[in-house]
Amino acid sequence: MKSTHDSPILVTGAAGDVGAIGRNLTALLLAKGQKVRALVRREDERAKALCQLGTVRLCSVS
């Protein structure tokens, strides 16, 4: 189902280790054509891997 709005969806904990739910959710949203902003604690290798999934804008809190 395609969303009727054009605003990006914010995924918090997107690069987290616990169950990789944030990464999986980000990949799912991108596959459905959604714009995603990913909140990450720091820009490390996991955050870089998110960018490789597609058009993800990172928001770092560190």
C-alpha cells in the first residue's frame, strides 16, 4: 500500500544491534518506496551499511 503523504519516516535505533529490527524496518520501508530518515547514535560501520540500503538520510545524535 502506497502512502498518501510525502514526508519521510523516522526510524529510531536504525543501526542497533538488538534483533536488527531498525535495519530490517528501514530496508522494508525503502523497498516499499518510502523516504526514510534514520536516527543513529554514531556514524559507524552499521550506519554506513544503512546508507548502502538506499536513500537514507542519517541523523546522528553524537
